[in-house]
Amino acid sequence: MSGSKIIFLIVLYKQKCHESQSLRTIVKQSNGEKIYVWDNSPEFDCDFSNFKENLSPDIDIEYHHNPQNTPLATVYEKILKYAYQRGFSHVCFMDQDSVFSQTFVGTLYSCITKSSDKVIVPRVNAHNEMVSPACNWKWLGWKCSYEPKKISKCFFSAINSGVCVPVPLFIKLNFSYLKGLRNYGTDVYMFEFIKQKKIDIVVSDEVIQHDLTFHKNNFNSEKVISAYIEHMVAMEIIFSSGLMKPMFWLYRAAHGLKVALIRQNLKFALWWL
């Protein structure tokens, strides 16, 4: 698309630049795009200066350290406004631990050329199985057994990493996250917004590899419990209002018990008591 300008946002947490698979794989194919590294690590111990020295001087990369660990919802809003004020056409959100193919940027431009006002979503694999795009209704989510491009718009959902959004459209529609959302639930809320505003979605053929916290092969119980709690709190913020509140509470209890049995840890069932 003529005149398109993409900003790639990578949020780091307790990880150095050279350790971030997302950053390492995206700089290799940078061709004038802006790469914005937002570092939420509590201590300033980054290797950005050394990392940048090994890059081509043509790569436009900016680093920002924020030891307060600003929530993703706030970071995403800030970067959307930053991008709009500086004339960027698109923002591509990236987690720190995704692996992007060598054709990711080229495919992104190809999609933008055909669909400049659409949200572009890659396919995401974790442990050799596709985890995104997926389906959801309210707080209920499930994997789709059919082609991602055929997922009904009313059930479509995806994780944040690799998602590219048109900046002017999101600013025009006054996109912002609900108060209280932090790191989890930001992707769920964004796609609820996309559905509500009837924004079109393009699923690209790109496949990225991602380390998914909730994957069944992740055995770090404390990390998963912490993420699970924040996810459920986010679902309550997004969906639990009016008549939905008692329904969500029933779901919360039942789902917590199910996960506790699967992971053999009662903390999943009792965290909300």
C-alpha cells in the first residue's frame, strides 16, 4: 500500500533485547519500519545499546524503559496515540516471545495493500498446534477445528501477538480499554470491540510460533495460576454486568474446579474465595 507506515511494538518484561525472539526475528526483515521497544522490567539492565550497535544504521528502533511495569492495556493505548500523532498507518502488536518468519513483514504489506482498513491477524502455533485465531462467545473460548478464514465474525477471536490494526480507524472510533484491564484480556476486549464496530478482519497465511502461558504443556504452576487469576478478573471486568454477573460467577466456580482437577492444584478452584 503506497504511503503505509507500520510501527512494530514489542513489550519486554524481565528480558533483554537479545533474549527476545520477537525482536531478534523482526529486526532481520526491517525495511524502514519503526520498531518500538517498551521495556517493563523493574530494573534497568537492558543491553539495548549493545544490541543496537550490531544492527544496520538504517533500522529505526526506539527503546523506552518503564520500571513501573505499565499494564499492556495502557501501553497499547499510548502507542496507538503515538502512532497517530506521527502519521503511522498501522500498529503491529508483538509479545516478547514470538518467532516471526522471514516473510512476515512482506506478507503484512501485501495484506495492507489489499485491505488497508482491516485488522490483519496471523495464525499462531504453540507446541505444534494452532491456538489462534480461535472462537469465543462472551467469556467462553474454544479452538476451531476448521479453516481460520472461515470463522464466523461473531465468534472470531485471536491473541495479541502479530495482530496489526489500522491506526486512523481505531482513533476515529475512540478505541480504549476498560478501566481495570491490565495484561490479560486485552486481546479478548479488542476483538469484542472489533465485532461491535463491524471492523473487517483478514487472516493471513503467516504462522508465528508462540509461548502460550495457558498451554497444557506449561507446567510452571505458579506462573499459570497468576496468569489464570488475572485472566478471570479481566473476563469479569469485560463481561460481568447485570444479568451476566451470576452466570459468570457460576462459570468461574465450575471452570476453576475443572482446571484444578486437570492441573491437580486446588489453588485454581479457590483463588476467588
